[in-house]
Amino acid sequence: MRKGAMRERNTSEEDDVRNKPPQEEEYFEEKRNLEDLWKVAFPVGTEFEHLDALYRFNWDFKNLEEALEEGGFLHERKVYVFGFAEPQHFVDDKEQEHLINVPTVVVIDSTIEPSNKVAIASIQSAREETITMKEMRMGWFPYIPLQERDKQVERTNSRIFTLCCNQRRAALRNMKVERVKKFEYCLPYFFKPGREEDEIPQSTVVDVLFPSDPPVYCVFDWELDNLEEFTNQRIEEEVLSVEQKDEFKEFVKESVRAARRANREARDARRREVEEMSQETRQVFENMKVYKFYPQNSPDFARNMQKNRFINRYYGNAHQFL
């Protein structure tokens, strides 16, 4: 090829490069160090079938992250974190009602783990039992921030522990219904020394599952409901026959007695728990602080999200909600 032709071709290629519009660089938003903390903290008491819906929306918990990062009020503090779903009703611009589970995160500022127990209320029993987390395949595990996940767990110095559940969802189909329901009725358990029993709301409601064909399920409040009227209403609804009336009433009375007995036993168990507690542990729990975090964003129809300090009947109210 002639030199002139070669120079012409090179010049043409150079012109093409100069005239070609610059390519836009691909932009990937850098992941934040604690971005998935709210997802790692297991939402205790949430039905497994609703977990996907809970994570479907990209909830923003930067307020939680900032509290734990440098400059935040929980930075370098030892904390224990669990989540739960808070059902809220919303009405959109078209007057349509929506019920969504809003994920909330509870952060416990404590030098020792607050409790290794959960409370479980059974729909078929008035009894609310307290069992170890281990029995429910739960426990407190160190949270590893994104920037440290290439290290071995034992080499990290995590000060953040999350309540996790190792129960595989695929295995649920092989479980008895009673066992699956236990996960849905879980409540993180804690009893603070010095807290008066009167501060713990005592339920006056009992779930009644009357053995008939088909079984009759109803909820009876022994303070508000009149048993005679309550029974007659079940008969009017044709879920109960007239012949079953006396048997049903006696069954409800026994359910109420069992519920009252369970309340007394639970009070006694809490009292023994405090009596057996060391002075050092008692002091730590008395100084413990609890914070409740709500997401900073929400779907359009959930703009009027309600926030409150209440966590559950055992933890009571958070010191602060954010």
C-alpha cells in the first residue's frame, strides 16, 4: 500500500475517534456499609409467607445506619438488633384501603444480651409459654458490615448482634401446623428488673377452639363479653347447635380458668427470674436503653405512616423512636 494512502487512512480513523460522541460511563451506586442491617435482623413473629412482601419495597433505613456509624449516638456501642412487622392501614387518593406490614427495627444498647428467650402464645391454648431461642432455631449472631465480609468472622470485632432465625422455609411444609404457628406467635421476651407487674398488660382475651365438626373458633373477652349472650350469638350464626350450648359454655369457662392460671404462672416465673439475677446483671438491665427505628420512606399511599414508642408487652415502650 502506498504511504500516502496509509496516511490518509490513519487520518480518517483519527477523525472518527475525535468526532465520536463520548460514551457515558456506567454508574453503579456504591453499597452502604450497613445497608442490609434491617434485612438481616429477623422480623420476629411475621408469618413466613409474608416475608417476601415485607422486602418487596426498598425501605430506607439510613437513620439506623447513621446512628451506628461514626458520629452517630450509637457508634462504638454494643447493640442487639431485632425486627418486626407493624401492620398499618392506609387509604390512598382513590379512597382505597391498604394494609401493609411496615418493617421496624429495635436496637438495644446493652453490654450483655438482653435475653435468650422468646414468648409464644398459642391459638389453641390460653397458655403463653417462654422458651429459649435455641428451641426456635433463633439466636443472637454478630453482624458483619459489607466492607468486612471478606474477613473471617472470628477476626472481626463486631459490636452489632442481630436476632437471626436459621429455620429453612422449605422445611416448613414437612412440619406440623402447631410447630409452624409457633414462629408466627413469637415475641422477643425481656423483663426489666424494677418494672412493676402492673406495667405489663394482662390480656383478658382467650382463644376458644371448641371441638365439634367442624371446630368452632372464636375469641372471648372475660371482662367485656357476657357468656350467655356470647353463646347465643354463636347459635344464631349457626356455628353451634342448641344441643351444644351447655357444653360450649363449660368449655369457655375452662378456657378462661386456664388463661388466668397461665397469667399467674407467668407472673411467678418473672418474679423468680429477677430474684435469681445477679446484681451486676440487674444493674446492666436497669441502665439498658431501647430505640425503635422506622423507615424514612414509604410507598406513595403510605405517606401518613403512624409512629409510636410501643414495642411489645415485654419490652414496653422504647426510650425513643426515630
